[in-house]
Amino acid sequence: MTTIATGQDRAPVQVLPDAEAATYAAWFACLAEPTRVRLLHAVAAAPHGMTVGALTEILGISQSTCSHHVRKLVGVGFVHVQKEGTATLVTINPACCAELPHAADAVMGLLAPRPCCPDDVATDVGVRALRDEDWAAVRRIYGEGIATGLATFETAVPSRASLDAKWLPDHRWVAEIDGEVVGWAAATPTSAREVYSGVAETSVYVADGYRGRGIGKALIRQQVTAADVSGLWTLQTSIFTENRASVGLHHAAGFRTLGIRERIAQRDGVWRDTVFMERRSTVN
């Protein structure tokens, strides 16, 4: 990426290099033909590839048409071909499974530097480490979040013991206004495996009656900056698709949307979708 300045009052804009733009344009142009997209999908879905003869049958096209489309896909590197006796076997190029999504992300600006964290934090909100005397307020606020139907799949507030056992000790925060606990944030390891020791799942909750006052911004700012300092390299979270405020809050803290997890779990007997988001540290 190349960054250029656009004036004193505007943020710098990143420009996609000519070579990358040309490469991506060739890929997208190749996929502008629906039959070619169907052919690529059929090959990608077959564990060991497919012959040109098999592709002509399932796509309902002539062998010459199929061969033409295969050559186009070979030309941009999406598939490989090899002879097996008298047949031509078409296999997917595994690299394109990563490069195609990367290209889409690059063109749509999703690979541009993301903000560290919200910078417009309310001055009347203080954030500090959770203390023993805060647990009652933390669990009360957890219950208020459950009551919204937008915060969690939980339907009952977990016990202090269960929360204490799973939350990372150095990543438990509470927000205060005039000495009252009005929100909390915590991080939980995603795995017991050593290779994932720097990956954590995060939660942010704000008390009923205090939402919209910048408490979430203050909490998530502390959460992500502390994670960077301590060596956590990836934070992730799942948010109900209806909870747009939380999605926006996390985007402001450098999280990006990885995808929608459809019908991932049930709450009160109803299947729900979640937005899966991730923040990759730039310092670890």
C-alpha cells in the first residue's frame, strides 16, 4: 500500500499499487463469467479435482467450452491441470483460497491500518482493575446485559467462582462514575494450548441507565491497550448481529469483521447469528 496526504484537514489515504491493482483486476475479470465461477466452485469442492469430462457433464456445457474456461482459470493461477491417461484433471490452486479473500479485503480497504482504540473517551469515566468488592456490581451488570437479549447466549448470571476461574487475572476492568461501578470488561483465553497463549475472547458490559455515555469506549480502550502491553496478540469476540452499537464500538477499537456465524447457537430456543470480530495487535 502507498499512503498519500490529501490536505491539512484530511486523513492520509492509502492507494493500491499499480501492480497489485492489475493483478486483482485480472482475477476479478476472469470471474466475471458465471459459468467460470461455477466451474471453479465445482473444482474447489472436489477433494481430488475433477476431469474436464466430468465438468462438462455437471455444468451442462460442451467440452470445448469447458476447456476454454479451464484455460482462462489456469491463466490467472486459480487452477492447475495435468494429464491422467487420456483425461485432463483440473485441481484447485490452494493459494487462491487465501489470495482471493485477501484481494477482496485489500480492494475494500479492510487491510488499511485500523485505529488503536477510541480517542474521544468521556472525561467523567474512570477505568481501573477489578477488585474483590466489585463482584456484586459486576454480576448485577452482567444480569442487566442478559435482560437485553442482545449481549450473550447466557440466560443466567454465572457465579463469581466460574467467572474468576476463566477470566485472565490481568485483564479484568471496571468503569466508574462518581465512585459507582457502571461497567466492566474482561478477557478469557480461547485455548489451553501454548501456541494460542496470546489469543483471548473479550467481553464489555455497561450498566442499565448508563449506556450511551462513553463507558464502553473507556473500557475497550483500556482493554486493547492493556492487551498490547501484556503481549496478547489477538483479541476476538462474537456479537449478536442485531447489536449494532457493540459492533461499531469494536470497529472503533481496531477490530475487523471476519464473518457472520449463521445459526451458531440457540437462546431461549431460537437460533441466533453472531458477527465474529478480531483485533490483531500491531505491536506483538
